[in-house]
Amino acid sequence: MRRIYLDYAATTPTHPEVVEAMLPYFTDAFGNPSSVYSYGQEAKGAIEEARTKVADLIGAWGEEIVFTSGGTEADNFAIKGIACANEPKGNHIITSTIEHHAVLETCKFLETRGFNVTYLPVDEYGLVDPDDVKRAITDKTILISVMHANNEVGTIEPITEIGRIAQEKEIYFHTDAVQTVGHIPVDVNELGVDLLSMSAHKLYGPKGVGALYVRKGTRLASFMHGGEQEKRRRASTENVPGIVGFGKAAELARQEMSQEAEHITRLRDWLIKGLLERIDHVRLNGHPQKRLPGNVNLSVEYVEGESMVLNLDLAGICASTGSACSSSSLEPSHVLLAMGLPHEQAHGSLRLTLGRWTTEEEIEKVLDVLPGIVARLRAMSPLLKIRKKSVTRRANGD
Ligand code: PLP
């Protein structure tokens, strides 16, 4: 059975041109970039080339890019790095309730170390209100961290507006752009951010490599101590093939992003419309327009999200209930709960995320298969039986 992959927000297949670009750095050009002989210098040159490509994708300078082991490390680096370096100035951090766990858990950790964190609410679409950011600022605030787009529901946040507030109040502003870089235009100056997290495996690059953009002049403490790599900002021998692959993925994204976004958005809208027409008691989660091109997130009433995912898997379709990091837990999504969904609806969530290689035939197959799966699961659902009984009782005036 040919599998249909609709979980591009969890990870993307590595682009064949990215794999090709990486290969020499496992074999002929295997040198350590810190070595002075030519093998080393060749690897160092490749890293610097990749740095420029990643910087070009987000409107930054090469020296403002620090390579990391992924998005999680970039988030940790940004938040802990600002907290450590700016503690004498204040101990207050502002973030949102719908952040990725890489941000939320880092903030929780800092709370155990004497920092105060404000977790801003979101509206029914998952949007942070910039006025709430303004109201939360105190004279102790040293950092605002709000994600560029949410990984579960795809809502794109008003980062430019928040950036203006942060600049006006001279507070450092970080955004987790793991889901947007390479998919929609990202420009650090337009967004007004000082720090921005990225991850290569979300844009057809390899896993285990990411980067943190750090605006020149930002007071940021180092996170990994040891050697002098990354201008002493991040010790450890560089993941040369990974970094080269990230650079290639960034280069390809610059060339292909707008065309790809157009194609994916068309398929996404067709999928949303088709599912809303074919299945009753379904709601689209996230903002209808301010949303990532590839994101479809639905709450299907009277059905468990996990059951839909398992049944789709049996039909050869890869989907998820939300974030890949929490998909093995049966807790309802913190994002959907923060958006005000009741527990039953949050439990019935299904995320389908489209990407570069999604085809019309694949969308047709999902439209064909999913309504039947939902009908079968509902036929077995105790929740639906309870509801039907109460409707009948009401009709009979019981
Ligand atoms: N931030 C967001 C918004 C994400 O979606 C993810 C991954 O799903 C991460 C951070 C973590 O990135 P990585 O897997 O590279 O550590």
C-alpha cells in the first residue's frame, strides 16, 4: 500500500537535493571545522556558506545565525540565555498559553529559579491580543516570547504588532518560527524580533539541526560551554552535514516557497470544505484566514482523535491529533483547551498537514475514507448514544 503522508508539521521528508548536498560531508569532506588544515577549512567554508543561506531566508546577517541541534535547543537558548544575561535588570517573562512545550517547559523551569512568567490567553482562534502583551509588561519584564505560528492549529500570530510594542518598551522579543520559516515569508526586521528559532526538519532539511537568530547587540548568555565554536556562543563540534543540509533547504525554500504555498493552500481549502460538507458535528480549529498554508485541524464530535489516527493509519494515511511531541500522551491538547474548547471537543481533534509532495489524488482519498471512519467510530461511541438518548427524551417531553 502506498502511504499518504499528511503530517508535514511533525516533520518533512528530506529533499533529495538536500541529501545530495549533505553526502560529501560524511565522506570526502569529513574534516573538523576547527582544524587548521584544508580538510577542516573546507568544512568550515561549507558551514559559513550555509549560514549565509539561512540568514538570507529570514532577512538577517550571517553572523546573527547560531546553529543548534534543533528548534527545542533554539527556544531553550533564547529564553534561558536572555534570562541569565539580563537577570540584574528584571525577572519577568511574558509568553502565551499555546506555545510549544520547548518554550512552556523552559519557562516553567525558570519559574523554579525565581523568574515570574505571565502566560497570555488566546481567543477562540488561538490569537494573542497585542493589547494583552502591552498590559502584561512591568518594569521587571526582560523578555516577550510569542510563537510566529502555532504547530497544532496553524494560527499565525500578530508578531509585527507585538514587535512594535517590544521595541517601544525596549524589551527583548523572541519568536518560535519553527513552523513558518520556509513556508511563509519571514523577515526579522519586518517582524521586529531580536531572537527567532528555526528547525531544518520542518522545511525539507535534516533532523537534529536548527538555528537561533540573534540580533546584533542582544545580551544573551551562552547555553553550551566548552570550545570556541559558533563564536563561543554554542560549544561542540558542528554537525557539518546537517548544517550544509539546512543551508540547502533554506536556499530551495527561497526559490520555491511562494509557488509551493499557493499549491498547498488550494489543496488545504479543498480538503477543509470537503470534510465540513461530508461530516456533521465538525469544527475547524484555528483561524480561517490567518493560518499556515498546509494546516487543517478539526474537532470531530463524539469521536476520539486517537481512534481516527489509528484508523487512518490502517487505511495508509499518516495524520496526528496535534503536536508530535505529545501524540503519545492521551491528555487533550493544551492549545485547544486554551482556545476555550470543551474537553470532549479537544479530545476529538485531528490534524492533517499538507506539504510539497501532497497531491490531489491524496486529498481525494482522504475525502473518500475519513467520513466512513468517523461514521463507524460514532456507531460505537458511547458519547453519541448518551446524546441521542437525551435528545429523544427532550423530544418526548421526558
Ligand atoms: N517549536 C515548534 C513550534 C515546533 O513545532 C517544534 C517541533 O515540532 C519545535 C519547536 C521543536 O523543534 P525540534 O523538533 O527541532 O526540536
